[in-house]
Amino acid sequence: NGLLLLPEIEEMENNLDLYGPVGLLLIAVGITISRVVMVEFQSGLEHSLRIHTPDSDKTLFDHWQNNHYDGASPEHYIFHMFNITNMGDVINKGMVPEVTEHGPYSFRMYTDRFNITFMDNNQHASYNMKTTYYWDPDLSCEGCSPDDVFVNLWPTYVTLLKQAGGFTNGAGMLASPMVNLTMTTLLKAASLSNACSSKKLCEELVVSHWMEGTGIPNFIPSGSSMASSDAFLSFLKEHNYKEFARVLSFLESKSQLPEFAFSQFRSKSNITTLELYDWAFNATRNDYFCQFGAQTNPADPTTGCVTYFLETWLSGKSEKYFPLGGGNDPSELGSHLIGLGSASLGALAEAAGSLYPLEGQPPVYGVGGGAYKASTVKHWIFDFEDPFLRLNAEATGQAFSLAPGELRRQLNTAYFANRNHSSIAESWETSHFVTKVTTGSDLNSIDSEVEYQSLTELPIYDPKTNTGYFCGGTSPVYGRSDRQPFAPGRAGWFQWHSHVDIDEHPKVWVDETLRPLFFQFREDLTYRGIKVKRFEVADEEFRRIPRFDQIIPGLLDMTCPNHGTPIMLTMPHYAKAKINASLRVDGMTPVIPDKHLCFLDVDPVTGSTLAGYERLQINLYAQPEWLASANVKDQIKYPKLVPAFWVEDSARMSDDDEKTYKSQVLGLLNFRSAFLITCVSFGIFFFLVAAPISYFWYLRESADEKESEENFGNGNYEKLETKAV
């Protein structure tokens, strides 16, 4: 039997010389293939981050074009509304506002890019983009609806009080457009009445009615007010003065009529019709000047001398205002205009949804509940035609000169209107962008080419065009640019390079803050079976940052970019904000980190954001006199940070993305690791095992040779013995 195995043993002995080289070859193959797989993976990752033309990659182009393709990761805006439950006690007793929280109210966000044009040899892309929201009942609270109503502060009213320095001045600001609308619409009606043959005669007819209540033929009977004339109100509605008509109806119900003829102060005044004609009509001519003592100001083309008159009269100065001369005390006209303005504010507050639009009989020198309004969720957040802005648009002519879509956008004062220009299931305005198409050779250069924001200087507010910012030109503010392309397996906001380290401090663009926020590593976690690193808003963001109007740590003042509206941003429930208890309202529950803080779960291998939650609370900074009526406002000792709602911008891996990610990304990486380990292990085995086996066979062969030599010697000796015998 041993003789039969001898050929196989000899064959194994011959193959031993190959074991070492084969082992080294397996190790080399494992490392090489692993490197090739990683290079291909890196190349594919870079490819997915680029903005592609339809020719270069139709699938990725379609995924960049919109975020609602089949299998896309859904992006939601989820709102938690605050309701002021004790408004009556705040107004009448000066109590601290108490709020209750309701929600979540979830909306799926769809973004669409269209009119896409690639330029400069595909180096840049120009396109329009719109954002649209759809109610998602599955992720909302049970029984909740976007038509649920909540009571809170009316931002427009609060802004008016802030800019005017109080309610009385706010009423004075509204008196000017009311006088302008009164004179403008009366003049139009007079021109259509055939009762005057020239513009000057029509103007005299209007002033006569405003002074004496003489009426406008076919529109307003003699002795009657424009506010009580059905014919005149119908005329206003037919000519698209719908907000002015609504204000007049409110004034008539409160016995606060717009004409001076029906004012309680009219009988005390010695102002003549000619003086009022100069004041009302000549003051709107280009060559007319409003004179106050030694000071002369050019008349405003729409409000004449009304604004100057109210400014000087409200300042308490004793000089007589020209052209109301002749020993007249301007207080009668001033009191009438302030009463008209305050009642008009009440009318607008009622139109906005105030439960208590006016307190007592005008003139009213207190808010009386007008700073509060009751609105639906969709009106608070997406689509609210502000009656105050509508009235001003009618007074300045913008209601008739602007395109319907642009007018609707400018009148929309919902919290998200200025940022997104869209409403539920409808987008009426689009934003235009030009972005650089990513052409870098590696991830770092691609990351530098994809823009998150641009540093811009805010323009100063221009009242003629209603554009710009009230505090513009004071400091640079980050303006919004385009987002990065939405690559597969990502939650959308940004992409790191691969192999994310815990020392990373990424900047994440946040639309509401108009700037990026720094994030920092917190802990290692598992998300959907994938090992991730969690990043939260960095500690450095919760300190004083004066250049971003963050004087109180954790409280970001956004008054400037919101046209003077005192909006303050914090984390939900004032989380991490170092604000005094005196600023807080009652009813706020404790902070729950997983529910109220911002975080991103990042796959460290690819740098993809698999889940992200951006959470911010929108607050109004309200002075005591804006919250309570005049006789109890002193009982609220400090301003209050009144929360309107907090919003969660969330994006998560879809089920399809999870399957694709685990098969194509993790599957490929796991194959690479397994292949490398297998090849290296077998290579080491062959290399290490072959050596001792070879040595063993070497010793065996040496022993066999020695034995063979000894046997050969003994054989010769025996032969010699035989011969001798």
C-alpha cells in the first residue's frame, strides 16, 4: 500500500514549491480588487453628487428636477401650533399669556425645477423653482385638520405698533391711506355722476361733501355718508376696492364715519372749504409744498399733507399747520383723523380674525384686542391675504398695477409665505436661480462648487415700490441660494466627503435663519440597521453672535429680514436659549431632547445624511402695551416672547432608498470587505502553512536519502561477503 501512495506523495512534494507564490498572489489579488471596488464606489458617489444633464445621466437629472419621483425620500414640514387660551384676561386684567400646544400638523413638501437651461458648455444651469405643500393626515394628529383655528398675535398689527411707537401713532399711520382712499374714490364717483364738467369742479364737489355732507349725485344722498350708501359701496366693490368697502361698512356699524362733515369735532372747527381743498387736492400736485412754521416739505403725491400734519400734531407742537390757518386749532381735525385711523385698525383686525377688534367707542387709545387674531393653520402658515396690506395696496394703486400673482404674493403675510411663495397644493410664484454645475474631480472640489448661500447686503426699504428691508444697509445678511442636488440615499440638506470623522463641524443651511448653522458630533447610533454618527447643533451657536443679531444666547433676532416684524427664533420650547423667566409665557412644557432638538444621522462611510430633523420655534417679541388694554398694560412688567408655532423640517430614508442603500452601497462595501478578508486569509494560510510543510518534507527527504545511502552501503557489503564465500 505504501508503494501505491508513493506517486501521489511525490506529486504533493512537487506542488509544495507553488504554495508560497500562490499565497502571495491571493493577498495581492485581494488588495487590488478591494482597491478597485473602492475606487469605483468613490467614482459612483462623485457621479451621484453632480448636477447632470438629461444626456449625461437621465435618472439623476430627473431626481434633481423634483423631489417627488417614485421612491423618493419624502420631505415634510411638521408644525406644532400654540394657542393663547387666556386672551380676555391678558387684555382686561394684564395677565401673562398662557399657551397650549397642538399638533403635529404635517405637510409633504414638493419642489420642482423647470425652465431648465444648461449654459457655458454645461458649466452652469439656469432654472425656475417652486415649492408646494400637501396636507398629510397620516403623519398628523388624529382628528386634526389644516382648518383648525388658533388664537395668537397678529404679526402685521404688532409690526405696525412697533414701527409707530404705540397705538396712537399706529392709528395716525393708517389715517393717511384712509383719507387718500376717501378722496380718490369720491373723485371717481363724482367724475361718473355727470354733476361736474371739469376735474377742478369734481374736486370741489368732493371737498364739499367731505366738509358739509352735500352728497355725490347718483352715489351718495345729501346728508348721508359714503359708508352708509349701498350704491357707493357697490361702486367700490365693482372697481376692486373691496378692502376699503369692508372698512367703511365696519365704520358705519361703529358710528365712526370717514367724512369730516359727520365728525363730532366738525361743529367746533372754523376750517373753510377752500383750506381743505388746498390740503386735500392741491397738496398732491407736484408744485405744492406743505409748510409747518419755518419748515417746508414737498407734499406726498398720494397723501398730500396728511402725513406731515399728523406727525407734527401728534408730536405735541403748538404751531398752526399751513394751509389750515386763520386761527384754527388743528386738534379738531387731528382728533377726527386719529379716531378714523383707530376705528379703521379695528376694522382690519376684525377682517384678520380678531375676536375683539375694537374696545368701546372710538377714538380708542388702546389696542383693545386688535393685536390678536384667530386663524386656521393654513392661514397662519401658508396663505393669508393681509387686510392691512390690501388696504395700503388699494391706496397706493398697487392693487390695480401689479399682476395678480405678484399682488397675491405681496399681500400674503403667512409666516412661510415670504420664504416659499406657495400655499397648500398651489404655487403662484416661482424663484429663479443660476447655479454652477458640479465639475470637480473629487468630492472636496464638488462640495466647494455646490453653493448653500451667498453673502449679500439687504437693500433699504423703498416705500414707492414696497421693496427692501426697514433695517437694510446696516449689516450683511446671508441670502438664500440653491440647495445641493438630491443624491440617492441622502436626506437632502448636504453631503460630507466619505469616511466622516467625529471632528467634523459641518455647516447646514437653514432657511428660517437665512444662514448656515454649525453642527458637531454627539454619539454613535444605529438607524435602520445602519451604523450612523449623530450630529447636533454645535454649542458655539448658543452664544452671543452680534453680527447675526443674536444678543441673547440661543435667541436669534430676525426683525430685519422680516420687514420690521419682531420675530425671534429659538429651538422649540426655548431649548438652550438663555432667556429670563420674565420673558417666557405660561403653559410651556419641559424640553424633550429627541423631540425638540435638531440632529442629523450620517452614514460615516459615504457621508450621506440618512435622517435629519431641523426644528425651530417662531416667536413674537411683544411689549406689554401691545398685549393688554391701556388701563392694565402696566401690570405686565416685561415684554413677552410669545410663541406662534414650532416647525420641524424633516427628511428620512424611504423604504426603497433603504433597500437600494443596503444592497448597492453596504452590499458592495461588505462584498469588498469579505473578498479582501477571504483572499488575504487564504493567502496567509498558503504562505504560512506551505513553509512548515515544505520544511517537514525537506527533513523527510533528508532522512530518506540518508536511509537510502545506508541501505546502499549494506547492500554492497553483503555482495562482497557473497563473493568472498
